[in-house]
Amino acid sequence: MGVKERRTKILLILFLISDTKFSPVHIGEKIQLVFDLSFNQKTRGTISALLKEGLIEKSEKEEEADEKSSYRLTDKGFRELCLYFPFFRFLKEKWDGKWRIISYEIPEKKREIRDRFRREMQGWGLGPWHRSFWLTPHPIIETLRELVSQKEEEAYIQAFEAQHSFGDRTILIDKVWDTQTLSNKYRELFKVWHDILSKEGEREQKLRNVVDQYVSLLKEDPGLPSDLVGPTWIGYEAFNIFKEVRGILLS
């Protein structure tokens, strides 16, 4: 799977298996195979850390992380996951109608700082509006403040919250996020999924291949709310198809 960082992978597993219900998930052998996760000491340590931080909860009374336990995502854990996969946010939350605008001009001689800052913002659903101006509907201002507070890059950053007052919003959305190209990528994903499911093979391996392809595209989806892309947006269709495939292959 295209997520190597163990912490994010565990949060992603809990969401993709339970989706917006946040139902308890048993990370047994099937799930470990599908998501390429070994329940070793590092995994147990990561789960313990997530429990302490309140990002996940354990359904059993025992405190020690083990393979027989079931875990569920918390609201706090969901919000952290959405910083890496913004598509999930508005499946559960309602958009507040506000746009967040970030402007930064970090000098070329500070390239290392600039590149690090860009990497840390990758999952915030940001789209390039104009030179040095980035736009997102996601509530990331406090996250940004915490990220740059007391750091050198703080001096180069400005951030705003605003509501759209005038202009064709459809044109803006297509310009900033190129939704047509993203829509085409989802259509290609459906073809790949069809090929995976039509071939012979173990169910777990098929689901692993489906997940791998899906996660790769989810990294690109800015997670625009239905208020902006409409309730029939192809990304929502993909999510519903994934849930159906998941239910069949894990049954």
C-alpha cells in the first residue's frame, strides 16, 4: 500500500474498514494482509501511542495492544487522518462555507524550509489559485498555526479565512483543482478495479490490489465538499463502490 508511515496506516485501516460509522475493527490476519501490516512490536507500540493520544479507542477492557483486540477511530483520530486524506472529511462533516487562503513566499536560499513546508501541507486539500496563493475549503488554520509557530517559516506566511462573494464558483474550482482530470482518473480506477475483480485469485489479494489503487488516487483528491462538486461527484461514487467491494471480499 502507498502509505508507509505506520501511524497513518493504522488510522486509515480503521476508517476504510468501518467508514463513517467508526465501528470497532479487528486487525486480524486478513486485514494485515490487505494493508501490508505486521502485528509486530513496532505496530503494538504505535497502537499504544495512538491509544494514549486519544486517536483510537480499544473495545476490550485490556490495556495492552494485541492481535485479538478491536479498535475504533475517534473524532480526534479522524481529524488527523483528514490532514493526510482530505477526501474523508466531508463524508462525515458539513462544510462551514469558508475558504482558507494561504500565501507564502519563502526565498530560494531557504529551499529546504520551503520544501519541508510544502510536504507537511500535502494532504490539506490545497489548490494553486495564483502565484504564492493557495486555496482550500478545509479548516486547517489552527493546524497551520501549530505547524509554523516559533519556526523560521512563520515570518514568510500569511493566512486568511473568507466567504465567496462574487464570481463563477465552478470556473474557480476547475481552475484551482482541475476536477475534470481527477474525474477521468476515477474512471480509469473503475476499469482497473474491474480487471482486478474479474481475474482469478484469493479474495484478500484482490482487496489488497483494490486498496492499493484506491489509496494512490485518494492522495490526489482534495476532498471538496458536495456544496462545491455536487452530491453525484464521482469520488463519492468510488467510495460507495469500494464499500461494496470491501463487503464482498471480506465476507
